[in-house]
Amino acid sequence: MPNHVHGIIELTVGAENFLPLQPIQHEFQTVIPISVASIVKGFKIGVTKWMRQNTPQNQIWQRNYYEHIIRNDDSYRRIANYIVHNPQNWQEDEYFPARD
């Protein structure tokens, strides 16, 4: 969608590659490495830097994000199908630019 992003992140952790996660302390928040929050934060930082260097746009992201744990194959297929077909609904989005 032109005004938001959907994605699926797959995290796999096995006993052979598990390390205890130590929070990284920042002035305003704590980030756990190799977590959904750290992945989303890195993605937002990269996109923000690119946007500010290549467009006049300054404000890029809403403050938070929505996450959902996919627990089975049926749920995965339903969500993946939604992501693939969601751009077809752009004209119905409340932020779709009005055409004159």
C-alpha cells in the first residue's frame, strides 16, 4: 500500500543457536537484540534515512506497530493472501487522494 506496510517476519530459534538476550539500554527505551521490535526498529530507521535523503517527506511512521503471532498454516495462508491482495483496496482507503 502507498501509505502503510504489511510483512511477515519468521523467527526461528533452536537450542543450538539460543543466546540469552541482554537488553540494550537507550535513553528512552530498552531494545532486545534479535527481537521483532529490533527488526522493526531497524527497518524504520533504514526507510526513514532513505526517505529524508531522497524525498521532501520528513514524518514517515506512526509511533508504534501492530504484531500478530501466526500459529498455524491456515492462518499463515490467510494473512499472506491478505498482504498480496491488499493493494487492490487502495481506492477504498480513507487516505486515498481524491481525484478531481
